[in-house]
Amino acid sequence: METIILTCGADDVDEIDRHLSENGVAAQRSPRRQLDGAAATTWVLVAGVAVQSAPAILTSLRDLLTRNRVRELKIGDVTIVNPSPADVDKLLEERREPRQ
């Protein structure tokens, strides 16, 4: 099982959640509040996916990344701030390489 964590703005959380759902991923979402309890402007979506399906999910997120909808992407021990489609391509390539 892989955990994918996406951070996005309040205006984008519904679209990203819907996109994940359409791709068979049930994500939990939660607002990230400031220390003073002010209204949330950032949302976090967390989804557990099978290791085999993680590349397909990452690939499906590329369109959202071209529109700068995702502020941060975390999968495994890798965190990418302001991820681009090229970042996803590099991540996918690294995951395809055999581990030694």
C-alpha cells in the first residue's frame, strides 16, 4: 500500500477529490487551519492506493498539475512542492528502475 498526500487550495479541493474518485481512489480530506484557528485556505487529501496502481494515479493527476492545482505531492518518502508534469515523469521513471 502506498499513501499519496496532496495539498491544495480551498478552491481546488472539490475538483481534485472528484478527479481521484473518478479514478477509483477514495481520499480523505481535511482542512489545514492556521495556529490561530483562522479559516482554512489549504486542504490536505490523503489516499491509500495499491502499489501497482500508484503510477496510474500519478499519471492521471498530470492534467491537474499543468493547471497548478496541487501545491504539494507526497508519495512514500518523496515530497514535491509545486509539482509539474515533468516532476511526475521523473518520479515515475525512478519508481520503474529496478532497486539494487
